[in-house]
Amino acid sequence: MSQYCFLIPIYNHDKTITATVERLLPYELPIIIVDDGSNDHTKAVLATLAEEHKSLVLLHTLPENSSDFDPRLGIRSLGGWGPGNLPEIR
């Protein structure tokens, strides 16, 4: 498993997420996208991207839980990681 990944919180970015993912693919690192309750066409765009790129990890928060993005949701999806692996930001 890679030490690095791209963790992308997203909310209503149906028009920009495809270009973002395509620019990150050459790095060959895991790409985790956490959709924070988008209410535009983001879910459909993400579903298409996931079909095309099997290494993409998609997570969706429930609408009642989407007030604040929690990066631990994406980190936990990698398996073997936990809150203790998050860098401390000062």
C-alpha cells in the first residue's frame, strides 16, 4: 500500500471533478473522493468515473452528517490507517 494518496472532499463539483481526477491519474496513487452530500449531478459523474477507473474510492456522507468534512472518513477507507496516522497541523 502506498504511503500517499489524494483525498478530495467534494460538494457540488459535477463540472470540475472529471478534469481533477484525470490530472491525478498519472501519479498512480489512490484517489479517495468523499462526496459531502452533493445535490447536483456530482453523484452521477462520480459513478461514471468509478466505472472507468477501478482504483478510485468513492465515499458518500449522509445528508444529515454533511455539515463538516471529516478527513478520517477517507483515511479509514484505506484500511490499516486510523486517526493516529493523520498528520498534525499546527
